[in-house]
Amino acid sequence: MIQLYGLTISNYYSLTKALLIEKGLEFEEVKAPPTQEEDNLARSPMGKMPSIGVDGQFMSESLAIASYLERLQPEPALLPSDPFAAGKVVELACHIKLDIELVARRCLPEAFFGQSVSDETKAATEKDLHRGMQAVDRLLVCEPYAAGSSITLADFYAFYCFGLANAISQKMFSLDLMQGRPALAELMARLAEHPSIAAVEASKG
């Protein structure tokens, strides 16, 4: 059985949990906060969440875990069978993660943890968020899912990355990333009702 290490506070933990449910795989949740303790570093070299354990071996980084799960349990497929189309799904997921969520995350300490972020960081974050959204706009299909007619890995990244990024953006800049993007707003609402994602969100209470 797969062990899923981390905490539900992590959007990438929730994403990985949703993928495990989507694939119909048995797994056990193990509470493991992000620390620099040796046992955690053995599972996740940077001490981040989530990580998984499989027969005494460990793997970190959500995209690596998603790639493993896709090969372990090919159905339901979250990547198209066409190699180029599959690459485009991963491309979209990467841009959502790198150019939206990780950019917004620069301001996470001030947005939700009462710490301070420099004015320079705030200005750069707001500017880069606009640029990142423009980039993602070029790739999003939303017909009706992020990359086309079927749900893919990109949709799971869209739900869990845009969710956090938009919360930070609204808190810090009064900027709703969904504003003026009705297709994206509809996608987020649609994904919230998707069974595996809905199950994860319901489990948070």
C-alpha cells in the first residue's frame, strides 16, 4: 500500500491525495509536517510536502508522483495517449505551478501567517502574476476542461494551484484572478464537483 506523507494544509498534498483517489489506488495517510529532521529528509530531500512511500522507497515532488501514478495505474488516464498532447498537458500544469502558484507563494507569509514581505517583493509578485496569467491564458482550453474535452493532470494543478494563488492575490492585491475569465471560473466550479476533488475537500471538514 502507498503511504502519503504530509498535511492537508498543503495544496500539493491535497492534489496528490485527489490523484490517488482518482486512480482508485489504496493508500494510507501519514501525518508528517515539513521539517528538516533526517527521517523527513529521507522521504523528501528539501523537507517539503507531500511525499509517498512504496515498499520502503520514497518519492517527493507532486509532478514526479503524478508521473509514477500514471504509469502504475494507467486508467483512468490523466494524460492523452498522443505524446505531443500529453506533453502539452504537462506544459500547462508546469506554467500553472511555476508562473502562478509559486509566484503568488512569495507573499504567503504575509497573506496568511502574519509575517512581513518587502514592498519590492509585493510589487514584483503582482507584476509577475499578471504576466503569468497572460501566459496561462494562451494555453488554457476550458472546453470544458483545462486542456480539452477530458479531465487531465492539468485540471488537478489548476484547481489546487489557482485556489491558493487566488486567495493570496485577493488578500494582498485585491486582485481576483478569475475576474474577466468566465471560462476559468466555470472550470474551477466544475472541478470542485469532480468526485475525487470533492472527496478531498470534504475530508478537510
